[in-house]
Amino acid sequence: MPAAPPPAAADRAVTLLRRLGAAHIAHPDGSTLLAHLQRVRARLAAWGARPELQLAGLCHAFYGTDGFPVTLLPLGRRGELVAVIGAEAEAIVYLYASCDRKATCPALGDTEAVFHDRFTGRAHAPEPRLLRDFAELSAANELDLARLDPVLRERRGPELLALFTRFRPLLSRPAWLDGHAILAPSPLARD
């Protein structure tokens, strides 16, 4: 199992998140943005994600996302996040934040999949490891929301399960199993 992020990096990230107000920003799950980010990091850790991906999970909303427009840092200040979590983790954060989900996610998992950057309008093919990181972080984020919100799970569960099934080759086994356990209807529900 990969090691946890260096405590200093994670602590510095939480300090920066607090300084930028994440502990006071309401999140759609009913908690705060900071609480959500910490749960995503914990889920990635439970799946055995490497430290850089765990740090990216903790910081994945710094630049806003296609589904959560709150921005903690403008893109012109990416270097500040790099200084706190490192270049590799920040690159995952940027990829996650930059994703134009409508254009990217339907083909995610295909060998010819193209990633669409909502900030630049550029289409590109990220390196395989970065694409796997994106998929794993996406799963951790969505599963945190689905686990906490039964209405969301009922409404979006089948759609999320179909998405995870499409990019299953990109997911770790623990991520896939966790997603299936949270999103798949139980056998008892079908009776």
C-alpha cells in the first residue's frame, strides 16, 4: 500500500485551504468544502492511492470544477499550489479542474479518448498515468457525494455506475469495488 502524503505537505495544504476560506464554503453535500476535500483524500488513501494522488484529492477544487464553480486560487497563481503540494499533485488538480465533462467523460476509457480543457479549449490525450489519476479522483469525488446523499444516489446512481463502468479499465480494483458497492442496486432491492 502506498504511503500517505508527507504530513507536512498535507498540513500545509489544509492550512492554505483554511486561509482561502474552504472551511466556510458550503458544499452541495451539506458539509463544507474542506470537509468534502478531506473525505475525498481519505477515500483515495483507503484505496491505496499514492501520496501525490491523495494530495490532489485534498486540493482538487482549488481552481473550481465543471460542476463546482467556486475558485480558491486563480490559474495565474498555480505556482502557489505547486509550492505546497508539489508539481505532480498540482498537475492532477489542474487536469481535474480543467475537464469539460460533457465533452470528455462520454469517451473516457476508450483507447482514442480525447480530453477537453475547459480553460483553454484545447483537446489532448493526457499520459496514461494522469488519465488514471483523473478517473480515480473523479470516482472518489462522486462516491463521496453519493455516499452522503441518498437522493443524489437514487437520481444519479445509474448514470454514475455507467460512467464508472466505461472507465473501469482506468480505475483501481478498490475504487471499482467501492463504486459498485455504493452505486449498484442491491440484489434484495430487485426482489
